[in-house]
Amino acid sequence: MRQYEKTMAWIESLAKEIPGFEKMLEIKGVGLISTAGFIGEIDDVIDSHTRNRFKS
């Protein structure tokens, strides 16, 4: 198995643990990388908002 396939399998196995990941893959035109990236960005925003909330 090439490195690319190994990496994609690893990303998919991690992403499947995220609630809602499988549901997002049902959207036409949305794939593994798009979904993982979207969820990662949303998580960053939520974490940032939570950190800023407790900063003061």
C-alpha cells in the first residue's frame, strides 16, 4: 500500500470517530477530506470561542 492510501485510511479511521461525520458524507459532492477539514475548522472556532470566553 502506498503512503497516500495509508494516510487516507488513517484519516478516515480517525474521522469516523467524530459524531456526524458519516452523515456529512451523505451530502452529494462532499468527500472525506472536505468533511474532515470542515469539522476541524468548526472545532477550532468552537475551541477558540471557549478559550476567549474564559480568558477574562
